[in-house]
Amino acid sequence: MKTLVTNIGQLVDTGDNVGELSILADHAFLVEGGFITWVGANALAPDADQVIDAKNQVCIPGFVDSHSHLIFAGARHEEFSHRMAGSSYQAGGIRSTVQATRSAPDAELRANAKKLVAELHASGVTHFEIKSGYGLDLETEIRSLQIASEFTEDVTFLGAHVVPDWISRTDYLALVTGPMLDQAAGIAKWIDVFCDEGAFSVEESRQVLSAGIAKGLRPRMHSNQLKNIGGISLAVE
């Protein structure tokens, strides 16, 4: 199906180079199979199965959010208040959301994600990924990934967010790179790790990412948010 968007007052074009923008007046574009296949002046617009009249409005490219945590329950307002008062952020703050997320039924997690996705769309975001990472146990991490997959094809397994209190560090790494990953690999496209002070070391992060790559997942990293512990060097590897 061909869809033509016409009568665009100003079409913002990103061009071929990063940071390059141009504004095209009185333009149109054609969409086929989810891709823009033609851009040009209104007067030269091709035939299409469907025509959308932009009514002389401005048309800009959609934003892409490559880092989102939409599957969660509870709130972090107390932590925000502490940070506004001057307290430094600690990776352990993640744990404050974990218990609420574990306790929440799928319907609650799904409804919250749906609301947040609507906010993304209203803000001009047209594509986004969703990470897990607020379960930190086998059941909740997999539930989170399954719900995330209902909203995007770019689902990221982030079992290695922080080490939860109920298990030793060694045993948790074994869980993330073993049973969790075995099930996550059938749902997620990406694997992520929080490589930073208070989270996972460079060597631990290498272990997590290597295990994910071996399962066919693509690697991602959180790093240098709190301190430079060498995460960027690992990412370059």
C-alpha cells in the first residue's frame, strides 16, 4: 500500500550528515511498506492508495528512544527528593522499584507500559526499545520481557542491572548468564549490563555480554553514569 503525505508547509529533512538539517517548503513524501520511498515537491507527487493532507503544517522526523524502562511498578519520588536536596545518586536506588514490580500482576505492568507508550507517542517518539531490569529474579525478568515484546520489537534483557539482596554476587551472575538468559534469548533482541560503581565490574560485564552474544543477542551497556571504571574500553572491544 502506498501512502502519500502531501501539502506539508515545512518538511524538516535530516540530510546525509549528522547534525545537518534542511527545511523544504511545500513538499510531500510517499510511504511504502513502512519506508519513505519518495520526497519531493507537492506538484510532482506520485499517485498513491491513500492520501493524507498535512494542511500546511510542519513535519519533522520522529524521535527514537534507545533507552527506556517501561515495565515497572511503584515510584521513586523519595529518591528524587533526596537528589534534589543534594544527595548523590546510588545504583542501589534501583532496588526500591524491584519489590513493587515483583508484586505487580501482569495487567498492572501492562497498563502502566501502555500509558507510558502513549506519552512517548504524544512527545514525538516513533520508535523505542524497552529494557527489563526491575525484576532481578527469573520469573519477573521473563514476565517483563514478555510484556515489553507486546509494545516493541527492540526488547532488551537487563537482568544484570544490580545484584539483588537475596542472593550472592557469584550466584546471581550464574543465574543471569544461565537460566535467565536461556529463557530471555527467546524473547529479547539485546542484552544489557550496568557496568558501573555499585553495579557490575568490567570483568563481570564482559562475562554477561559474552554469554548474551553466544546466545545470539546484541550487546548494549550502561556505563560511566556514576564513575569511570573502564566500561567504555569494554564497549569498544
